[in-house]
Amino acid sequence: MGTAADQIRQALEQDILTNRLLPGDRLDETRLAERFGISRTPVREALSQLAASGLVEIRRNRGATVTRLGLAELVEMFEVMAELEGMCGRLAAQRASEQELTALQEAHEECARHAAAGQSDDYYKANMAFHEAIYRASHNRFLAAETVRLRNRLSPYRRLQLRRRNRLTESFAEHESIVAAIREGRGGDADALLSRHVTRQSGSFNDFLASLPTEYLKSEAS
């Protein structure tokens, strides 16, 4: 078991990743101390840890808030995410063991169940497991850790992608092609497919950006 600060950080991180806390939400130290039944010191330490990971922004005289990204920053981060995911897929196609391929297939089948039921939140959790199976199969722990770190920063935004009409069906179909490419050792195809899966080309990524709630984005003046 970690320190009190670690436990608070993990709880708040989970709240952010599952959209219980949204970009721009204020994180009041006193209220958090009351919620966790603890003093403000470990709360402050937990917020500092989250700020170091990029999930929280702490500004003097304004306290802590869940990080909001500017539009240009969001686009840049999605571009990097696409490259990292693509690299994970390419290496997984070259290095995945039979056990790791089985784990990937099982994660894919879990996604299938939630896609068929139209359960976007449950699909999102299964989708995270699917992608993490690819990261592990890359056999590059540094790459996997960096990909997860950036994935977490983008999580509140990526989660919204799945709520667009027909996106669950589209996402699952893309998974089908990705699994086939990795299983058949087609690294270049896996790279390209995962990159497109993240950015969703042919204009749909622009549609996604246009659909973001204004409170999710950092204003030019802030």
C-alpha cells in the first residue's frame, strides 16, 4: 500500500480518466481533504504529483484544476499519440508471443461484446485493455510507459470520441484489421492502422474537434 498522497493521487487520476472529473473542474484542497478524511498536506502532495504528470494544472492564487488543453496543443498531442501507438503496433507485430496474441484476442472479444450492446463507457474500458495489450506486446517498456502517460492526458478527450454516432462499430472494425496485422506479422500495416485509428482521418478528426464542449478547451486568454 502506498502513502496517503499516492492513494489520493490514484483515486483522482481514476476520476479524471473516467470523466467523473472533467477538464476545467476545480480541485479544492479543503473539500478533497474532507472527502478522503485526511489533512490537506497529502492532498497537496497528490495534486503536485498529478500536476507533474500533466493531468492537473496548479496556478498561483487560483488553485488546482483538471488540465484543459488548447486546440493547437490537443492536435499536436494526438499527432504524437498516433505515432506512439503506431510504433507499438509495429513492434508488437514483430515481437508478440503466442500468449500475448491470445491476450490481445481476448481483449478484442471483450470490445466486441460492448460494441454490440452500444455501451460506450464499458467499451472505453475494454478499449484501454485492448491497447495496453498491444503496448505490452511491443516488448519496449519505455515506449509502453510513455504511450500510457500520453494516453492518460488525452483520456477525457478520447473518451468523447466513442460517443459519436456509429463510432463504436467503426472502432471495433478498425480493431479487427489491427489484430489481423499484428497476428500476421505485418508491422508496417499495424503501424499505419493504429495511427489512423487514433487520429481518425478523412475529416472525422476535425468533426470530433468541432464537437468538443467549449469548457474542455483552454481559451486563448487563459
